[in-house]
Amino acid sequence: MAGHDKERIPGVPRYRRPKDMPHDGTEPFFPNFLLKEWIVGSVVLVAFIIWIIFNPVELQSVADPTDTSFIPVPDWYFLFLYQLLKYIPGDYIWLGTVVIPLIATLLLMLAPWLDRRKARHPFKRPIATWSMVLAIVFMGWLTYEAHTQHEAALAKNPPKKKVELPKDTAIVDQNDPMYKQFSQTCAACHGADLKGQVGPALLGVGNKYSAEQIEEIIKNGKPGGMPPGLLQGDQAKKMAEWLAKQKQK
């Protein structure tokens, strides 16, 4: 009984592996091999989580539809596919988007059935080993090329800086009595910052109209949505004079 126990492989019942069966280096998938895979996967996952915690990914700038210098680029793990499409003519773009990724995925899924050797040493499985090495090198090279070309394109066409409005177009003093009047009467349509909302923007309105013309619009309204009579008398005159000072250079 003692000799029989020494010849047993841990995790394999006696009736499934007789003592006279040769030791060929194999092991049962469950639980031996699967347990090792779980352990390795858990270690990699925990290490990746720790790396992300201490190396957080920074957010890029907020999307700006007026910035024509922006060059869209996918995340790093899709850069190799992004670069691959550059080498395929436009009429055959379906090769890079569907056919080539599909073939690579099927080969990866069928790998256990394409090479059924029991040997585990990489040098004893040259086809599988060199196929994977070449695939990794090819993906790394495409990723590097995509990153390099993107940085070169940004150097030639750097992002444009946002144009700031002149200082004299902003309402700085919100304690001004006329600003308080404007926020109560006009801000619902023209915006609290005069940049427009339902109605048009009033920044630079002093470049288009004089104080007298603005007063006339305030009193009588304007076709297209400006109702008459919001302010009358001295209030309309003071508001018109205040708005006439809102000019742009």
C-alpha cells in the first residue's frame, strides 16, 4: 500500500491511473491545471490593479468642435489595427476591419486543435512559439509606428489655443445695479453672461447699435421674438446706455 501511494499522482484517483501506467508528464485539467491558471490569472489581475492605482490615466482635454487641428486616435490597445488600416487601399478597407482580425481570432481559438503536442517547452513547439512571437512583434511595431506618426502630426499641426474674449466684453461687476436689472429682465433670453440663450448674444451689441437704437428696441421690441415694453422710461434709457458699453475690439 505504501509503495502504491508513492507512485500516485496528486489529485488523480487510483482507479483512473494504474500504477503500471507510464509517467508521461501529463496532468489532469481539473483541478490541477485549472488551479494553476486561476492562481496566475489572479496574480496578474492584482498586479494590474495596483499598477493602475499608482499610475492613473489622465483625462485629455474637453472635446472642442471648433478645434480643426484635433487628430482623432484610438486607445493604445487598438493602435496596431489603426496603423494597419493605413497600409490598405481604401477600396479594400474591409480586409483590415473584418477579414484579417477574423482570421487572427479564429487561429487563436483553434490553436489547441492545430497543435496537439503534449510537450510544453517552447523549443519543442516551434510553429506555435514562433507564430506567437512574430504576431507580438508585428503588433508592437504597428503600435510604435502609430504612436510615432501621431506625435509627428501633432508637431506639424499643434492644437490651437482657445481664443478668449476681450476683457471689456465680460461683465465683471455683478454688483452693478444695471447688471442686477439685466439679470432679472433680460438674462432669461440673452444669458446671464450676455452670450445668448433663447435670444441672441449681446456681447458686442454696442458695436452694432447706439444707445438710442438699443433704447428703441427695448421699448418697441423687435420682430422675431423681442417683446415690447419690457422696460420703459428711465429704466429703458439706463439699460440701453449700459448695453451700449458692451463692445468688442
